[in-house]
Amino acid sequence: MNKIEAVKQILKGRPTEPCDKGYAFAPANIALCKYWGKRDEELNLPFTSSLSVSLGTLGAETTVTITPQEDRLTLNGEAVPYPSLIMQRLVEYLSLFRTSRDLHFHVETYSSIPLAAGLASSASGFAALVMALDHLFAWTLDKRELSILARMGSGSASRSLFPGFVKWHAGIREDGMDSYAELLPDTWPEFRIGLVMVSDAKKTLGSRPAMKRTVETSYLYNAWSAMVAKDMSLIVRAIHDHDFHLLGKTSESNALAMHATMIDSWPPILYWKPETVTAIQKVWKLREEGLRLFFTIDAGPNLKLLFLKDDQHIVLQHWPEIEIIHPFA
Ligand code: PMV
């Protein structure tokens, strides 16, 4: 099945005439059990399930209106020019929802993700866009259907439909209708994330080609899926029991294993900088000294520290410059 057919299936019988305006907010998210590797590149279907925590009020606020001639994107008040990779990706995605050839969209997005924070903006961007389109056309889709549509923009966007802890079920169906995210009932108000910026340089290899290369060439990749299944059940249990040590340990080793599959690929993929390793070793040293501190790293050089409210002042003593996120504020 291709994207157009999948979208058709979900929108069957829904309104096709847009209203004046659609609006939505979607939070950014950070995976504690990572998504790495697609079983279907067209539909963004993953080999394994993943689990994230959404970043509260940090995310994308999007308004969609109808405009003549061509699609437009305004990002934080500035028009994004053609041709650019971001416009190309957006226009391709919007085309899935064009109900007539001369229907064009103006997408206006404000992102509250701190500039250069090393956080992916595509997850909250596609999730907010799909919810704004739902509002614009009055489709009234449920969260599962919206998650499937967001997934086709960017895999991790499927998880940005919800606040809090979110699980994306990998699913097994070829049409991807069982590959969607779902909110976990647990909250954890004391949970904190610290963004350690090592570099704000644009990454040289995007997650899409990096995943593809890993799946095709890494010998360790087969072990990855078995590991994810185990990590997933441990993380769900840790969240439910508020067992911070189990959560931190499992998330950190899950992220390191993901990076191991990349390093094991050919040509090798290494997103880390020397400063990444320095920061990792600093976390390990502080932990040896008794601090309850763990980290996760996505497809980039920056660390996301995981800790609890009670230890926030100690973390700030060691990293005075970092941005601290309260996912449940
Ligand atoms: O959704 P994408 O294509 O941006 O891939 C996200 C990949 C990771 O951030 C490394 C892991 C994850 O689960 O978010």
C-alpha cells in the first residue's frame, strides 16, 4: 500500500470542503525506548515499538488556511522559500490531503522549542499540522487515526499527538493500520529532562538514510529488536512503579545500543563529538558518586539528561547553562 491509498482509507466518508481555518498545538517528544529502522520506508512503519515522553508546552503551534496558487510555510514569522528541503517535504505531505488540484495551504507554525536545542522539530511539526488539518476540514478523526497520518510525515510524529508518556505500537500489518501511538495512563510530575548542548551544527546525515544504512549493513541490528522488546517492558514497568533507577538505566542503555548499531554500520555512522563523550563520562562519574542521573541521545551529538526534581539543583551546579524541561508541568 502507498501513502495515498492509506490516507484515502482513513479519510473515507469524511468532509472534503475546508472551513476557514484550522489550528492545533502538538508537543515535541523524546524517546526513552528508541525507534530506529523502518520495515516500510514509504509508510514509515518501524520494525520495533518505541516509547517517548512529551515535552509539556514545548512544541509547535500551527494554523492552516487556504491560499491561492501555491503552498506556503511561515515559520516563526518568516516565510520559508522555495526550493528548500523543508518546503519539498511539506508540499509532498500536503498533497496527500489536496481534495482538488487548485487547493493550496498556508501553514503558519510557531515553534517554542528553544532554538538550537538539538531537538527534532519534525515530530511536533507534523503532529500539529495533521491536527490543524483535521480542524480545517472538520474530519473529527480519533487520536489513533491522527497518529497514523502524522506517522506518514515523520515516524516520531505519531507520538507527538499526546502529552505525557506515549507508546507507539510497531504493528505487523502491511497497510500500517495497527502502527499508531497511544497515551500511557501514568504521570510523573517530578520527572525532569535537561538539554546539554554539545553542538548546534546541522547533522550531516538525516535519520532516514541513517536508519536505512543501519538496517541494511549492521550485524548488530538483529539483536536490536530483541533488546527493544525487553527494554519496552522494563520501561513501562518503571514508569508505572515510578522506579527511576530502572527507567534511567534502561533508557540510557537503549540509546547506547541504538548508537552501537549505527557505529556497526558501513560506512559507519557516528553522531557524537568529542564533547559528547566528555559529557557522557561526566554523567557516569556523577552517578558513581551517588547522583541519580542518566542520559539519552538521539541522532545527534547532544545529551538529554534524565533526573528527578529533588536533584535539579545539583544538576544545575554541574551544568549551569542547561535548559530544564518539566514534561508534566
Ligand atoms: O521520526 P524521525 O525520522 O525523525 O526519527 C527519530 C529517530 C530518533 O529520534 C533517533 C529516535 C526516536 O524514537 O525518536
